[in-house]
Amino acid sequence: MHLEHVTANGVDFAALTEGPEDGPLALCLHGFPDTAHTWRHLLPRLAGAGYRAVAPFLRGYAPTAVPADGRYDTGTLALDACALHEVLGGNGDAVLVGHDWGAFAAYGAAAHQPERWRRVVAAAVAPQASMAAGFFGFDQLKRSWYVFFFQTVLAEYAVGLDDFAFIDRLWADWSPGYDAAEDTALVKQALGTPEHLTAAISYYRAMFDGAPENPEAAAAQAASGTMGPQPTLYLHGADDGCMGVDAIGPVADFLAPGSEFVVVEGAGHFLHVERPDEVNDHILRFVAG
């Protein structure tokens, strides 16, 4: 894998890349608290199938820059994906893969500019319309306590304490039994400055800001709540301690024709690093369709 830098949507993005330059684009978007390295098992598989596999560090996650515009709404994340598609020379054969916040971005990008993407894979965060009611159940609200804590001025202090022990504990709770030491060490590097840590937490603060002032971002954010036309593979870990499988709703009802919904047994929130062979087999089979 190679580290490259590209400028898209006004942000200097760092990205891990693998595969032929002239292959169809496979853009892989990570979530929180995570980095582009989370796709270390998938990128070689995609490259072996002929894709130009690219995994950017999302806006605000080092070595990607903290964005000057200070925007972290889901519409802007979707526009980042579309802009990356543009600068990376993607075409209508591109596929889009997103986990957690990356899934939010994928839904928005796929619905807002559908001509860019042939197939979509999303994991760990279901379509908003599917999980709307489930999110507010008591058990899920308990799991989602951190979302509300991140609205406070204490969040950065608490997350950074004790060499970011907060991040170690989130991974342990969300993916029970998985040894996340390699992953969390990389996350701590990506969030190691106060500016980058605030950026990552700001994704959650933007959740309660309403529609973005930027008209195109507002349109992309609105699109993220609709059904994109592409066949979509949705993957969820049966033991996900962040977003319980009991809370995601009837996912298949909110996906386009030709879509699939797979629950991965024995996996938690970070299913793609916990069960990489199984998860990547599903992804490669689906995007080949």
C-alpha cells in the first residue's frame, strides 16, 4: 500500500492506495474511532480483483488536514466522497465502501450523485430510515451514551486521558473479544493533536446542527436519508456493542432492488478487521455482480 495526498472539496486528504491506476475506483471510507488502516485486509483483495483501491483518512484525521471550513455534517462528508471520486479519475464503474461514519457518507454520496457509483457496501450503520425508531430504544440509547457526552466541553479532556484509554475501551465494548491494540495505536496517532481530536468529535456535534448552510451540502445531507438507486450490500456484526443488531430495523426494506443484508456471526462493530476473510468474501462477491 502507498500513501498519497490529493486535494478534494478544499481539504488535503491523505489516502492509502493499492491496485492498478487504470482500474475502476473502489473508495473505502472509515469511521470513528478509526483510520484508513482499517481497510488493510480489504485493499489488497480489491487490488487483486483489478480495482484501484483507495482508503482516505477522513477530514480531520491525520495525516489528512483539519478542514479550514470546520464542516463535519453528513452532507459535507458525502461531498468529500464525490470530490475524491472526481480527482481520482473515477467513472460510473466505481464502487463505494463505508463503515460507521463512512457508511453515512456512502449513503449520501450514492443518493446525491448516483451516476458516480455502480455498487455500494455499507457496514455497522444502517440507513437512517431503517434505524430511526430503533435508535431511541432504551438499550440503544445506553449504547449511544458517548454521542451525547460528545456534545459537552468535557469530551476532549476525557477522551485524551491516560493515553486515550477512552478509545481502547470503546473498541473493547464495541468489538468484544477482539485484540484491537494495532488498530487503537493507529487511531491515537490520527487523533494525537488537540485539533485532530476536536475534529473527530465534531462529527457528533454536527449531528444536532440541522441542515448545513452550504446549499449543496444541505442537498447531499437530505439525499442521505433517501434510498440510492444502486444495489447495496449491508453488513452488520451480530455482537456489535455500538449499534445493536436489534436496533437497526428492517434494513432490506430501505435498500434498492438487488441489495443484500448480511449479519456476520461472531463479529462486533469492527467486523471487517475481526472477520476479514468472511467479510471481504462477501464484499468481493457483491461488487463483482
